[in-house]
Amino acid sequence: MHASNHVCRFLSAIGFCLTATLAQAAGLRSIDIPADASSPAIHGVVWYPCPEKPGELRVGDYVLSGVEDCPLAGNHLPLIADSHGQGATLFVNHDTAETLADNGFIVAAINHPGDTAQDRSRSDDLSVLVERPTDIKRLIDFMIGSSPFAASIDQDRIGFFGYSRGGYTGLVLIGANPDWAGEASKYCQQRQLVLCQQIVDRKYPSQPLAHDPRIKAAVIVDPLASFFSAESLAPIKVPVQLWASERGGFGVLLHDIAALDANLPAKHEYHVVPNAGHLAFGLCPPALVKERPELCVDAPGFDRVAFHAEFNADVLAFFRKWLGRPAK
């Protein structure tokens, strides 16, 4: 298939399309993970190092940084798998992905089936919390297996970035098991959610959730943390950079993330962002500012753009520390 048709088909499938003048978003290449017997097809994008100066790419509401028809620069590169929040999109942390790609990382992000801005059909169902870690495991399988990037990835240097429900996803992937009968049930006693009713009714999964020991370091951003007990976090061994917004929101509470910090057994950093709400970790494109201003307004005195410059630098420094080239 011609590259421009492939990109447009991919972006149309997730509710976006490139402007007609753009043939291919180099540095932002689409990927398609085929369905298998038990799981649906997954669509994603990959940011990767490029030897040319970035240009401006418009994808739906988003303004991205990249270069048309840019070749991949480098080999034996570290891979970061990226997981978005509930009902969001793989572009929500695009500036972080761009920063990592500009500094030698391959970043692969997906839209979790049934839990995206374009398809919320299962956002409120407990099955999504079971399947999200499997989605990322399939992404890593694809990236190091049959993807066009496979030969350029160092399989010993794989990391994870997850925001909100994506943070929950990452905690499971690096070894945690939700405490459905304990902490999750307590959290759900006061919440009128379909997902919570399933937990209260003890309809939670009996099968083990997917863990992935290939992940060597994880950035966990304002996660849904209330489903984990100290015991359920005990298996985590990899370094973690944990972020929390002081004001929280959307079911994320600073108290719960502080408990996660206290209970994480592995080496980790803990950053609380003063005066930030939960949505501060995503940048708002201009169209979203107009359409959904409530998602883009911060507390007085909080500068989201300035914060992102610091945040991206800290995320980059963390991954460089733990996924840098080993000494020869």
C-alpha cells in the first residue's frame, strides 16, 4: 500500500486525518497490530529519531513536530511503550514522545480498543482494566517482532510511559496485581460506576493479568492507584518515576498516589506537581481549548506549557539513566 494511503487509512480509523497536502508524517509513522484469536486489531503511531530539522504536522486537532519522509536515524535504540488514559487518545502526550524521539528513543503509542476518545464502548467495563496490560504486551511483541522498527530496537532497553489509567496499566505490566477484593472494593463502595458495580458484585477476573519482564524502567503519571495494596505492589522490582498532581481529579487522588509512593518496594522517584490538576499532564491543542475549555483551564498561577518543558526533561533524564547504553 502506498505510504500516504496507509497513513490516511490509519488516522481515519482513529478519528483523525492528515491535511491533504501531507503525504506521510515522517517521524510519526502509523502501525497496525493484527487481531488474533482472542484480541482485536490495535492501531498506533511511532515517534522515532530523525536526522533532519522538525517541521509542523497537523493531525486533526493536534499540531505535531516531525519531518515528512524522514528516515530512521540510529540502531540499537531503546523503546518506550506508551499508554493513554481513560477515553483519551494516543496523541495526548505527543510532546513527551517528541522529546524522547529527538533524543534517541523510539516511542510507540496505541489507542486501547474500546477505551479511546473515538470508541468508549468499554471504557466503563472492568474488562478494559484486564485487557489494557495485554494491549501493551502485544505492542511490544509487535515492535520487536514484525514491525519495520524491529531491527533497530535494543530488546534489552525497553521502558514504559503511562498516564492516568495508563499508569494503572504500567503498574500491572511491571508486576503489580490489583487487589480486587480488598482495596478496589473499598474504593468502589462510594462510587456509582458500572466498573465499580462489577467489583462490588465480585465479578472481577480470576485469570492473572499480563506482566512483562521486558520492561526495565517505567514512568507512571498520576495513575489510578487505589486498586493496589502494599502486598499487591511487592513484586515490582524495576525503577519507577512516579508523578502526582497536587489537586488530582477524575477519580485520581493525591492521597492514593502518596500511599503508592510509600508502598512501592523498588527504587523510585516521586514528584508531586504543586497546584496542578490531573489534566495538566496533557497539552491542549488550540481546537480543544475552544471546544472543551474546561479540560484546558488550570488553577491560577499554574503554567501548563512551562511545566511540560520541565516534565519532559525529567522524563528524558530518567529514561537516559536507566535505559542508557550499557558500558562496554
